[in-house]
Amino acid sequence: MGFGATAYAKPVLCLAWLHDLRLAETACTKRVLCLAWLHDLRLAETACPKRVLCVPPARGRPALSPTTDAVWSAQATSPPVIEEALRHLVAECYAQIEHCVPARTLNLVCIVDREWSGEIANRLRRVGRYHASRTVVCAVEPGRTTIDAQATVSTEGSPRAGEFAVMRELVVVTVGERHLRDLDTIVDPLVVTDLRTAVWSPHGHPEAVDALTTGRAGGAPIAQVVLLDAVDEPDPSAAVQRIRHLAEHTEIVDLAWLRCTPWRERLASAYDPAPRRPELATLSKVSVRYRADSTVSGLLLVGWLCTRLGWRPAALTRHGALLRGHARARRGEVELRLEPVEGMSVPGLAGIETRSDLGTLLALERGEGGLTARRREPAARGSGDGDVYEHVWTVLGASRGEPGILGEGIRHALLRDPTYKPALAAARRMLA
């Protein structure tokens, strides 16, 4: 079915809230697609409106700019047909909206199980301003032999004179498991050339990720960045080994690493004042606590400390759920302790504590509204035997929150972090 064979309905005005997942149907006679996949992958059928204006309700929610969608869909189609349809949709937006400019920074390829696509759509809705320029969703359906597709070109806002409306493209391709090993041949025509492409596969499918990150017949790969979450792999050793393999030929953006960012920033800032920097050479113990499924996050944080301070970590030993070991520093050994905790509602770290031979202690704990910091140090000489000063304060805004992690991952697909690979190598040594 070519582009011209798809039937369009007349423009439909629906009082549908832009971020409401209950947009399954409207009061019109035909089913409509309102930012289809970002709300519900199953909304799209053969008849789609040419333009759908989504107007938020007058009460109870803040006003948003209206969104215009140009939509195309087809069944049993092919990548060249999808590419042609997408080009026609972009041309239509240019013709209908004078000040329409396509976003051109990043391609994002999402490989998801169709059964759980609503969960992933919900996560993508919350990335905020970090939406990719063009998102290609490959929804995997077991047993499928043909390819169905829908393409949506969206522009948001009503630009005034001298302003522009940003255009974003969404392509949802329903494929079968048989297509995954050759997924690069399907995705290649659908991404914007000369843009960096990131691939995210939260439901596994390593063969699809390999197809997109390994060039065919010596050619350049489709994806240059792999967005992943080491927490998704139940075995930390397997997770680190898989990431190490991918890092040999592509860049990695690990959400488990990004969850450590506020902790690394606050820990570094605590020792940044010149009078406190000498304490780094006297550290004797590092303790990290984390949710039970976030062992890799704890290992990456300790690995980062080791690489930045010149420590050589040894393999950790397991004592029940506790991981213990040491790292060789210039002045001697530093004790390492990694312990899971119960009761955390989100993945990531629960706290970190450092101790020095000088008797100082620095602790960061997850708390309400940010991190709770605690510093304890001996009193100055002459102030009394056994006196200890302790100061407790809250670091406001230290965490971006779990809903913002995926958006940070998409943003980091355009950045380079030179500290991640050394920390990953140190984590691998500790798991040896």
C-alpha cells in the first residue's frame, strides 16, 4: 500500500488532554490518533485523521499550546514505502504551517515488546524537552511475519511573527522476532541521515541491538550510541560483561551511571575546598548502600572513586548479600563495603559514607527533598578531650528523580563522559 492509497479523514477537533492515556476513542464517528504511540500504541487503525488538534480542558489543568498532527498508517508495508510517506508528511507540514522547522539533533530507536509498549510510552511522555528529533519505535510481536507502520509528524505551538514551531517525527513499526537480526535494513531508511542515532532496548533483544551497532559488510553502523540500564540485568557480572562488549565499538549511556551523578557531584564538592583536599589521601573506608537490584550503580560509584583517586581495587568477596574488599592506595589499603537495603521504592543508591585516618566522616543519605549530608570531625586541639563536631544539612535539589532519568539519558546521547569507561573497568575488576 503506497502513500496515496491511505484514506485520510477530515480534520477532527477533540477536547482530549495532551497527556491523558485514556485517549482510546473520541466522540467522532471514526477512531482517531492523537500523538498515537506516546499515548497508546493500539489507537491507530487504518483510518487516520489528516490533522488532529488536541485542546486541553478549560478547567483543572494548565493550558498548553495546541498540537497539530499529520498521520499516515499502512499494513503489510515496507521500509521504502514508510520513508516516502514520512517525506510526504513533512512536506505537508511545511505547506500548511509557514513557520514550521524540523528538529534535527538526534534519532532515537526504541525496541520494545508490543505487549508492554504502554509502559515505555508512559516513560517517553515524561522526558520533557529532551524528546528526540525523530523517534523510531520497533514494536516486537511474536509470530508476526509482516510489517505494519504508522508515521506521525507533530508540531506544537502557535508561532507569532518571527517565531517557529518545532516539528518532531514519530514512526511506529510493528515487526516480528524474525526481523530482529536484520533490523538495520528496516531502520536505515527511517532515520535522519547525518544525525547521531541512539538505540534503546529496555526489553532485551540483544540481537536487534547488535544489528544496529555493527556495520553490515564493513559499513558504518546505524546507531552510534546504546542507551541502556544495567539494573535491567539481574546478574551484575553479566550486565558489566555485556556493557564492556558493547563499549568496544559504540558509546554507552547507562541509566545506572546517571543515577549516581548527584552523588558523585556532592561527594566531589564536599572535598573541593582547599583545606579539605588533603583528607582524600587519608581515606580508609568507603561504604555504599543501594537497592538490591542496583548493585551495578554501587560498583560504578566505587569504581569512579578508585579511578579518580588512583586506587587499585581488588576482587570483592560476598558475605551473604554484603560485598566486601579493599583497594590499594598510596598510603595503604582502603576498605570497600557495598550493602543492599530494603524499602527503597526507586532503583539507585541509598547512601554513601567515607571515613579517614584523621577521624573525619562524611555521609550522604537519600532523604526528602534531596540528600541529607552529615560531616563529623574531631575538635581542634585544646578544645577538650573527646570533643567531636558534627554538622547535618540538606542538599536541596540533589536528585533529578527517577522520572527524569530517561530524559537525562537521551540528553547524554549527545555528550561524551570520559569517566564512565574507567569506572566500568574498575567495577569489572571488583566482580572478577
